[in-house]
Amino acid sequence: MNNDQPIKTLDGVNGQLHLYANRVEIARKGALAKLTQGFFKGNKSIYFRQITGIQVKQGGKFTNGYIQFSIGGGNESQRGLMDATHDENTVMFTARQNKLVTEIKQYIENAMNAPAASAAPASSTADEIRKLKALLDESILTQEEFEAQKKRLLS
């Protein structure tokens, strides 16, 4: 998946959240974003491996909701909506965006819980045969065992 194209975008009340395959980016555009976050804050990237928790309060009929990311060593607000509006790891949204926020949260949690891909590249057949030959040369394998394993790899 291309890490340069957002999978989903939330145009929140106090900023925008862009979901990518490996991170979220929070952008602060608009008057409320400037009032709650300040005029000099730029975009913020939070990689999934940095996230220790995600808190969501769904928007209601008369109140906005928020999605807040906890990161290691962070100092996120624990006192609800009023403090969340000033937290740099939080994006507020309206009730009509509840479903989108739930999808974003679920995507991130699934990605965080997925087993890590192996960092070791798969070895080639030739590499495997070289390893078997080394075992043969060290008399760990017999000639018959070597030939049987080599045949299995080549078939």
C-alpha cells in the first residue's frame, strides 16, 4: 500500500486527521484550530508504533466528539472535551463523523495488533543449497541426505 496517499481523511472541527498505512497526520487549518492550538503549530505525524492508546468520545446531538492519541512519554489530557480541545494529539469532530472515526480507530488498532513482518529477507534456493553443502562438508549431513534435500529444494 502506498504510504504517500491517505486512506481516510477526517475534516474535524479543530483540524484534519489524515490516515495513512503506517501513521496518522494531524494538520491544523481553520480558525478554531488556530484558536485552540495556536498560530504556529504545524502538521504532526504519529506513527502507529508510537501509539500506546486511542481514546474516542463519540459526538452527540449538542457536543462534539474527539479522537485522542496517547504516545509514550506524552502528556495527554485525561479530563474530557474541554482539555482535549487544546491537546496536540486530539482532533475534535461532529456527530455525523462518528462512523468515520470508528473506522479510523479500528484500522489503527488492527495495524497495531498485526504481527510484524519478518525483517529477514527470504533466502534463495541457491543460498539454501550452499547451507546444505556446508553441512555436508562438516559431515553433519550424509551425501544421501544432502542429495535428498537438494532434490526437494529444486523440485
